[in-house]
Amino acid sequence: MGSIKLGIYDRDYSSLFQDEIDEKERLDKEYHVERMFHPSPYTSYPSAVRHNMSLFPNNYLDPVELRDKQRISDICNEYKDLLCTNDLNEAKILRFIKEKQYYMIPASIFTLFSFGHHDAFLFREFPIGNDYRADYLLIGRSSDGYSFVLVEFEHPNSNITIEDGELGKAFRDGIKQIKEWQRYLEFGFSSITNDLKKYTNEQLPDEMYTFDSTRFHYVVVAGRRSDFTDKTYRIRREFLKDKDIALLHYDNLYDYAKTLMEHGNY
């Protein structure tokens, strides 16, 4: 097997240490003999093994980690404190998530969708051709196969909405970016496929070779809850219904992350 790209973690999970291999083999043997040939329960494997068994080992979001409710609660509170700091911008939020490896914050966006329960992956700064880059690409699997979410972070405090609740520059810039991605994907989807191949040693599923617009969803995150008026929320509903673009504020991610903690899955 060839080497694959490092993803969102410090470790390369495409290879295992000998003690992890031994533990997997022990569990497989134990359950094979004692549980009438039932497969080993997935959650009993070491975390590294669960990563290694996935399609994209270095970008896998392990739902077992959501069981540590105290840790998730601490992450949520730390994120909430960050939102209240002075001179905050989207770059500082992205850096905070990267340096802390608090990926369950952007991954909480999965709660908006019906996929991700069977498998969930997150890619940071994912290229869309040579000219564009999504802050995050989320890939989730359901019984219907894999679907994709492209996420753009915009400013948390500046030019969010104008006086009557209409969208301000932050949201308009994010929406413009998404429209550029959509135009590119219509003819350049093969570049997405080629980049995804770098993160796995397995054959990609069929839905990652052919562009299907019904499998793609888009999110812009900007501003705070206090920026949204009744009119803003109506505009948000219209964008979600008519354009499949979710317009979120940064407090939504705190709420969604708490929901993940309660559900225990993406």
C-alpha cells in the first residue's frame, strides 16, 4: 500500500503500531470464538484501528470520542469564550480549531443533514481546482451513499447584516464564493476525485467519480446570534430551501456541538 496524505491529525493512521495490530487480532479471535462468529464490536477496537479501517484514516471523525461528554462540554465552553474575545476574525477561529484539533466544532454542521451517521470525514482547506479552497469539506455516508458539504467561514463580527436585517458583506462574500464553487464543480469535479485519492489507499465509491449536484450542500458561517433579525432568519430559510445554502452564525456551531454530545454520533 502506498503512502497517503496526512489529514487533520498529527499522526498517520494509515499504518498501525504492532500493539494495535495485536489488540485487533485478539479481539477478532475472542469474538469469533466466544460470540458465535459475530464480528468484533466496532467500538471495542482501539481508536487508531477505527481510523485505520475507514476510507480516509487521517480525516475520520470518530464518533466514540463523543462519548466523553465532559471533554466535549469543555471544548464547547472554550469555543464560546473565544467568540467573546476582542479583535476576533475568521482566521483566528480557524487557527483555534486547527491548533486545538477541535474538529467537532465544524463537524457539528452534520447535525443539519441526514448523512454522516454511518461514516463522517472532515478535510481542512480543501482545494476546489487551482483557484478556490473551502475552509472545510465534510463528507458523510448514509444508506444512500456519500454526500458532501463545502463550508466557508466569514467574519464573526463585521458587516454581517445591515440595519433592516438584509445580508451584509460577510454573507454576500460567502455566497459569492459558493456560486464560484458551484460553477467550477459542473465541469471540474474530477479534480475533487483526484485530491480525495491522495487521502486513501482504497478504491473510492462511485459517487466520488461523477458529479451529482444533489449530493452537494453548502454552508456559510458568519456573525453572531445577535446579528440575526426575523428578516434575516426568513432569508436564511429561503436560501436553504431554494439554493441549498445554509447561512449560519457562529453560535449555531456551539449549539450543534452540544447536540452532537447528546446524540453521540455525527
